[in-house]
Amino acid sequence: MNCDLSSSVFTYVTKDYKRNGSTSVKEILFVKLDDDKVFVNASSPGKGMWIDIVMSNDELMKHKYLKAYYELSLKAIGKPSLDSEYGVLGPKYDFDAIDAMYIVEDILTKEKVAIKGESYHTVSNYLDDEDDIMVATDAELAAFNASYDAKFDESNFDERIAIYTALVNNL
């Protein structure tokens, strides 16, 4: 099943290739509901952390971190998936296949690569009736921002996002 809403995902993964596993994951799902509303779900699945909100597109564009991740995620839309490790579940699963941009870092060498893949979500689980969904209030937005800052380490963000952008632009 493909997602009808305009959706994209940014995912940062650290991999331990020696032990063949992921050690850290940050995934941010963006679902554009209309010209002014965007659903954002930020999670770290291995740590059981997630937060979500519906914000205006203007608020998304003001958020330093989310804006950058959103712009990188959009670059995945329409590109072919080149690595079957990143997103192939097959037709037996009833999830929405959403274009995703992965930044994968080898924890031993610190080498990073950008990979276009897919991320699987059931978007309807997040959104009951998108026509009735209200944009977050200022108080809800402030609580989301505080929770995001507490849960996700964005130290050295400007340096990291410059590296991520260069990697994505070279795909």
C-alpha cells in the first residue's frame, strides 16, 4: 500500500558492522496534511522514545532542526531505493511505504553515507481524520519543543547537517 498523503522520512542510524546491528536510530516522519498542516513524529525506536505533533508549515519552517531534516527527507521522494537493507518488507505487510533518506554512520570508522530507502508506517494509525486535525496550540508546541530538546541530542548540529546535506546532494 502506498501512502496517499505527501509523506517523507529522515532516519539517522549508527551501525556496528562488526556485530551486524544498529546501535542508535533517530527517525522523523513528516506527513503533509494540506498546504498549512504537517504531522511530525520523532522517534528513537530502540529507546522507546517518540513524540508527535501537528504544526503549521510556517512553524515547521521556523524549527531549526526539523526544517533541516524535512528538507533532507524531501530529497528522497522519487529516487529509486538502491539498498535492499533499507526498507524492503514486501507486499505481505500492510504498511505505507514512505520514501526515506537514511544517514548511516559506522560506529567504528565514523564514516557516514546517505542511502535512499523506504520506511514503513501505517499513517492512518497516527491520523484518524486529517480534515478534523487541529494545529497544535502555542502551549502544545512549546511542550513538544521542550520534549524534543530533552530527548534528541542536537549538539554540533550545524556541522552535522552540513555533512548530511553534502552526502545527500551527492546521491
